[in-house]
Amino acid sequence: MTPIINGTPATAAAGKRIATASGVKPARAAAKAASATTKVQTAKVKATPAKPVPSAKRARAAAKAASPGEKVQTAKVKAAPAKVKAQPAKAAGSVKAAGGAKTRVKTQTVISIDVGGTGMKCALVDSKHRVLHTERHATGRERGFEAVVGTIIDVAKGLAKRADVSAIGVVVPGIVDETNGILRFSANLGARDFPLRDTVTQALGMPVAIGHDVRAGGLAEAKLGAGAGRSQVLFVPIGTGIAAAHVVNGIVATGAHGAAGEIGHIVVRPNGPQCGCGQRGCLESVASAASLQRRYTELSGKTKTAAQVSATLKRDKRAAQVWDEVVDALSDGLLTGQALYDTELIIIGGGLAESGETLLGPLRESLAKKVTFHRVPEIMKAKLGDEAGCLGAALMALELT
């Protein structure tokens, strides 16, 4: 993940810099006429962009050159320091303006919130993709979705006090209508047809982007993580469930109804285990971390987490059997995904990806054996971890600034 700088102000040294983009205006040494016979000469000072000289010095030089008896009064020009207001947790950059002068450009800062079933990951991120501050909060979904929205708003207000923010990005699980900012359905949050964007906008008075958590994570991985520099990326997080985000040239496909990427509900084992969606044999029902744990308990009568299963493959035959089943099912699902998307890179994320090459090595081999005319994509582990969704929310918000 990008290095975290907890709320460190990045300020320009106010009072120490003098704006010289267009030079010092010519100063005219104004002399008051002492008598009708006294001539008033005006000392003109030309600004030299490379080496500005105080106009008073130029005027004095002109005074010495004047003929005896002539009084020349020089106008003193006070160089006022450029005022730069310090903004907490923000930075200022420089761009070259016409003529070679540098103009300071304000770096935008946005709020990003990734709402999960149990917790919220929140951050302040600037337009250089630097994470300036992070914090986590409980979702509290048992209180009802309106209470969850209240927490989102309260957290955002707190973050807005830490910096001069210009927009907010909020991503949630479920079916998300990103165009209209409506959360159509979320089983994890208990929401249906909720106008999330309008509600948060009215409370905060700033632009709000609403998105899907997995698609936001895919966007971040494609732009800032393992897929940086690639044009065709498929991000597949494997945890309690399985989903995907297809990113093409930095744009994530959302689908006509906000439901694109539900690769976890491709049927890979007809008449297999019951899936939460109502079908049987979905990829999610046989290859997620949750299904792996359930399957291990069925075979052994014991309980192990997915991490424990992956750590005991060499000494536990049941663990090895379950792992092989999961890899086989995953390769079937990815084969279908490759037939549909023809991607150059598949990024595996989520809790199961933490096993690293214990999963990825066999998965590459299994997929390579099953392809026919398809090109075998590269398969890599995600780099951004569980912060991908939060960073993706920030990228969405920055599009509004």
C-alpha cells in the first residue's frame, strides 16, 4: 500500500517566497515639485525575470546620474511576500506557466470510505495518490441501514475537519447503480433501492461518488497496484465470497444494471452445494474461503481456517484434498472468465490470496492444462491488500474534482 502519512500538513513556507512569475512592475520614482523651475525625473526600473532587483536601488542609481540641483525622489517598492494558506494534510505542486515561470497548484484531497459488512475503512487521499490519514470504524449493520448511513456521514464529517476536502467516494457491497448513485440491493447491509449519493451529498454539501467495493478495488489494483501499466486486467478477490472487476484502460465495466463481475455465480459444479444466491454449484459455493472451511469440516470432522488448511497441506491429507478441489474449481471459473474477457492479467486478491504461491502456482498449472484456443493470462497476487477498495473510492472521488 502506499505509505501512510497520518494527517501531516504539507504547506508552503508562507512569507518566505516572493511571486515573480511576471517580474516586478516598473516603479516610477515620483518627485514632488518643490518649485516651478524644478524638473521631476522619473526613474524607471525594468524587471529582469532571471534576477529581480529592488526598484528603490534602481531609482537611487538614476538619482546619482541626474544633474546637480535637480532633486529626484525615489519611490520605495516594498516586495510583499506571497501569501500561501496552510492546508492540513494537503500539498502544493508546481507547474510551468507561459514564459517559464512557475505557478503553484493546489493538490486536491478527498475522503474515501469502503463500507463492509462488519467494518469501514476510511482515509484521506490526495491527488498524488498519497494516503494522508486512515482510520477504521465498525459498520454496525445490526442497527439497520439508515443507521449505517448515519455513521458514514459522521465519519466523513470528522475527516473533513482534518483537511480541506473537495469530494468523497463511498463504496459498498451489493448491486450498485453508479450512474444514479443508488444502492439497488445489498444483502450484507440490508439495503434496497436506497438513494445513497443524494443522501450523503445533502448531508455534506460536496460532490459524492458511489461505487461497488470490488469494482473499486479492481480499479485501484489496475492503476496503482499489481496491474499498473496493463491495459486489460481482471481482479478476482476470494474471501467469504467471490467476485470480479474487469478493468480496460483504467475503466471498470459496471454492466447495464450495476451487476457486472459476479463471476462467483458462474455454475462450475452442476448439482453441487447450495449457493446463497439460490443456485447450486456456483463458483462461490465451492471455491471461496468460506466454502473451503466448510468442506474441510465435512471431510475431517474438524475445524480449520483457510489459512490453517493451506499451512498443513503436506501433513494433512484432507487439507490437501480440499485444496486441490478448490484449485480445480477456481481454474474452471477463471477459464470461463478468460473466454469472456480475454484479459492479459488476472489479479487474485482477498483472504485466500494470502497463501501466495501455495495457491497461485497450482492455479496457473491447472488453468494452463484446460485452455484450448485461449491465451493463458498471467496470474499475480494483489498488492494493495484490504485497502484496495478504499483507494478505489478515492480514485472515484478524484474524478469529481
